[in-house]
Amino acid sequence: QKEVEQNSGPLSVPEGAIASLNCTYSDRGSQSFFWYRQYSGKSPELIMFIYSNGDKEDGRFTAQLNKASQYVSLLIRDSQPSDSATYLCAVNTDKLIFGTGTRLQVFP
Amino acid sequence: EAQVTQNPRYLITVTGKKLTVTCSQNMNHEYMSWYRQDPGLGLRQIYYSMNVEVTDKGDVPEGYKVSRKEKRNFPLILESPSPNQTSLYFCASSLGRLQPQHFGDGTRLSIL
């Protein structure tokens, strides 16, 4: 079983819609959770981080954490074509483990 | 400007020729780390450092060395590169192990 799992996609949504990205993890001792955006050929860019159960909102982005079910999600409201990228979920136990990413495509 | 700087950005070299990829951060971060990214495998940690003179192995340390003599620098050394080390490499730093990591722009290595 992979330690951090994401659907590889692509996830295609129309402009203006809500994009929902999901991630599950295996280590119940995980303490911090991150979402990174990565454009092709570029470095990962931090979008959100969350440490506690519940929701955390920042602009058009909302991160949701459910430790009991061991999943973390990212919602992107009012999706824009510029949001088209690969989104990496990362989970921190004694080290940072990345999922392989979900490719998001936002079409006009 | 707060940043993580890697050099070189691109390098093509041959098997067995020692090389060093430098990484420097100007944010006074304690924690630094090296990753490699390969298609279908995602980002995998090579080595990390919790502080000066403290380094430890990540998931894929074989064939790599690191050192942390100063807080700001964390070079990655390939003593005898092989073609299976052809990859995209990222250096990252953070205030602490559980804090968000900031990534450099990446180094694309090709070992022929």
C-alpha cells in the first residue's frame, strides 16, 4: 500500500466550477499536511497547509482534513485555466512523503 | 527576496565523473532536504538535514552524499554518477521538519 495516494487524473473541470482533489494516507501518526501546485517543468509551489481536523480556507482554496478517515482534500472554487497543473499532496510523519499528484485541467 | 538557489540548473555529464549540485537558502531555515522526481514515481527524498552537521538518509540515498557545514548550504554530491541517476532534482528548506518546505527551481541532470 502506497503511503500517500492520489488519483492521477486528469481531472477536467470547466472554468468557474469547483475542483475537488483528494488524497489518502496510511500513517495515523501523520502530523502535518500540505498541498503543492506544480506546473510542468517547474518546482512545487506551496498552496495550503493544515495541521488540525476541519477546514482551512485561503482565498479560492480550501483544505479539508479528516484524521479519523485519513484523508485530506483540496477544493478550488471558481477554477481558472491558470489553475491547470499537477497538484501534489504531501504528508509529514518523520519525513515528508509526497503522492504522485493529480493533474487538473480547467477548460474555458 | 527569500529563496532557495540551486546550481547548475541543467547538466549533462558522463558516467563516473564526480559532480556536485549546490543548494543555498537565505531564510535561516534549520531543515533542508534533497528530492528527486521521476515520471510515475513522484518526489522521493534522498537526504535531509535537521541542522548544521546533522544529516540523515531519506528513501533513496544510494549513490548520493551530502554535507551541512553551514546553515545556509546543503550540497548534493554524486561521487560516481550512473545513468539511473538521470532525474530532476529539487532542494528544499523549511523552519522545521513539520513546517512547509520551500523548493528551489530544480536541477535537471542527465548522466550518459
